[in-house]
Amino acid sequence: MYFSSSDSRLAELNAWLVNDLALDVRGIAPASSDASFRRYFRISHGLGSQIVMDAPPDKENTEPFVKVAELFAGADLHVPKIYRQNRQRGFLLLEDFGSTSYLDALTPDNADTLYGDAIDGLLTLQTRLHGINLDLPAYDATLLRRELGIFHEWFLAGLLNLTMTSDLADATHSLLIDSALEQPRVCVHRDYHSRNLMLLAQASPGVIDFQDAVIGPLTYDLVSLLRDCYIAWPEQRVDTWVDRYYQQALTLNLTDADFGQFRRWFDLMGMQRHLKAVGIFARLHLRDGKSGYLQDIPRTLNYVEEVCRRYPELEKMGRFLQQHVLTRYAKTL
């Protein structure tokens, strides 16, 4: 099989498959895109097809992926089996979940079923791993604040050449961080959304891209799922799904908060996540040349605006977005 001399990693990966694993490789093709330096390839061989992760050791570490995969599989979450691995070289041979993500499959007619399955999977994760020492990083104030900094550094300053007053930034950050830290703590996937949930014939959804899991706020994964940066739903449907999760979380003793408190947690957690996401999308464009994510910024900023309109404490932040950010961003399009 011929490989371009400019892609030495792919040639090295093929040599690992053929020489070390003795696989009869008949084809290698890109399997999915990724916002990190990881790449995924679908290989076909005499026994079928599998996925190979290429994680350059100088840029990515496969150990968190392996560790979290074991934790999640032990909690009965459907994650890809790891068949073989070479951590020193950054290669993993994985189960192939196919190529149909939730984002590809979701329609207004099947959304209740698919989101119901995803919510059940999330509750399984949160209850099965609850109260256990998982040795995962904490989603603490330092991490939350650092993530909010991505919005300022890469979106406001980097993309828009704009700054926010320190008073407004401090007040907004404190509100969002305090809300996150007062929530019950659970295992958090951290990117539990339509691109990382795969539609499978059995035990759906298949869950991928979980290597950044942490211990953090109860609503984080729920808001990732229902306030998705890549697909938006009418408010009434989102309300129904939030209520479904909340009622089950009460029954499972994940929270004893009243619904008003829970919904506030959900909304403010979403705002923290979406500000971070907008910053990451800008960084991918400016630093990494991955400009496709710019199309997701308007949807993501719209979520932030909605939360600002809902809470009086965020009126000044909403006014800043309306008067400065949205007009400046429109000029960049």
C-alpha cells in the first residue's frame, strides 16, 4: 500500500497494523474529523473493519482515553472496545461504531426516541460511577475560569479585536463559576453531544470522544446534549427533555434541588460551556486553520443571548453582546 512521504505517521500506522498485528490490511480511509491533533482511520481487512486512532505522542496522550474507556465500559456505557494498543507510538485499534452519528440521524420525528436513549445513557453514567473514587481531574474553579478565558483570548481579542471591561468579566465569571460549583458532583463526559453519540443497531448510542472526562457539575453533560452547538431544537422540546432528565435524577437521588434551582443550574452551565465553545471555534480558525467551526458560532452565541435575557443578573452581559459582539462579528462574515 502506497503512502505519501509527507504523511509519515500514516505510513508508520500501516506498518504497525501489518507488521506488528499481522493484519491483512486492504484499505485505510479517514473515519472522522477531530478538533484535536488526533486522527481516526477506518481500516478494512480480512476479518471486517475497525477504527485506528492516531494520536501523535508529542501532542496527544492515549492514556486518558484508555483509562476512561475502561471506566465507562464498567459502568455499562457503550464505548468502543480497545483491541490492541501501542501507547508509546500513539496507536489504538478500536471497535468500529460505523459512520452515523446522532447529528447525521436526528429528525423531528425520531428526536424524542434518540434523546431519550441519550438521557438514559447519561443517567447510567452518572449513577453507576457516583460516589466512587475515579481518579479523574476535578472541574474546579481554576478550570472553569481558564475555559472562560478562551472566549476572551481567542474570540473577543483574537477574532474581533474587542475587550470586555474587567468589572463585567469578573461579575459574569463569578456568577457562572459559583453556579457550577454549587451543583452535585458527578462523572462528566465533557463533550456529550450529537457528534459524539453514534447511532447503533443495538445498545445505542455508542459513546466516543470521552478522554477528557472529569468530576464536575451535574448539568454539564445534559446541557451539552440539549443545547448542542451543532443542532438546535425548539424551546418547548428542550423543556420536555430537561424535565424528563430532572424527574429521573430526583428518583435516582442525584439531586434534591427544586426544578427552579435545577433549571438555573442548567442555563448558567450552558452559558459557561457556550462561551468556551465560541472561543474554541475561533481558536480552531485562527491557530489551526480549521475554519468550518465558524459556522457554529451564531447558533452558540444565540444560546448565550437567550440565557442573558432570562436572568436579570446577566442584563449587562446581554447588552454587551448586542451592542458590541454581534455587530462586530457580523462584519467578519
